[in-house]
Amino acid sequence: MLLTMNPTDDQIAKLISLSKDRAVKWIEYNGNRFVWPSDAASHAAMAHSLRIANLAYEKGIMVQN
């Protein structure tokens, strides 16, 4: 899976282009933002993979304009 920590705008655009939904999901935790194509995993599944406690993070979705 493509997961990027603290991505640049260009990296976010690349991840968006790889998603069939044309979007990325993100989790912000401990001053870092983790971003991945939206169709690759849910926020909860990614937090679990990153060993981040349930709901101890901010989350969101970015879509292509």
C-alpha cells in the first residue's frame, strides 16, 4: 500500500491519481500526517496498522478538484 508521511502537495496529487475515488484519506497524529489512496484502507484500519490508539487522531479526506 502507498502510505506517505507528511507529503508534499505533489505527492498528495500522485496519491489522488492512484485512487479510483480520486481522493486520499489522512490521519494526523503526534504532529505527523499520514496520507494514502482512499480506496486502500479505512481510517480505523490504517490507525491500527500504524499502532495508533483508537480515536487518538484527527482524520479526513481530500478530493481532487
